[in-house]
Amino acid sequence: MSTILIIDDHPAFRMIVRLQLMQLLSVEQVVEADNGQTAVEMARQYKPDLAILDLDIPRISGLDVIPRLKLVHPSIRLMVLSGHDAATFAPRAMRSGVHGFVGKSQDMKEILRGVEAVLAGYSVV
């Protein structure tokens, strides 16, 4: 069973992802943050197996929060779930330590496959 941290500033989107993770992947615990600062605090407190993050989040941007998440929880797996163009942003995110980059426009099945792959130790773009 896994603990997943969802980092996105849109509450409705976080709720949809949380429900899908809990129902379809049998995730043990899903915790949420609506900004980068809270995300770092949640990672420190809950030690999630995976953080799913948007790049456009307040206080500390997605790309800037990546090294901070790794600092407070070095074994965390990271997957970007973003509306940004993967060709432009995925290489930079991957160099920052992200293990997966999936577009928000993808079908939920594809998003969940990405989550499963990243949790299993694979990289996904």
C-alpha cells in the first residue's frame, strides 16, 4: 500500500485524482497540498511514496519545489501532472529529479498507468 501526495492548486482536480487513486489503485493514503510550501511540510510529515505535482502552484513553483521535496524525503518518487507541453517542460523536470511527466489532458487510465509505473520504479514521459 502506498501513500501519495497530490500537489495542485485546483481543489476539484485534486479530488478527482484522489478518488481515482483510492478506488482504482487501492492507495492506502492520499494527502493534499495546494502550494509548494505546504507540499514540503506534508512530505516531511507523511513521507509519501509518491508526489504528483503540477508545475503551476503558488508560493514555491513546481520546478522549484522538486529539490526541496527530495531534501526532506530523499526516497520520494515524483511525477509531474501538468497542462504544460511535455516536449518543452519534461526534459527540465526530469533533470530536476522527476520520475514521470504526464499531461493533464491524458485519459485518466493513462495517468493511473503513469502513477503505477513511477511507483514501481520506472520513468514515464
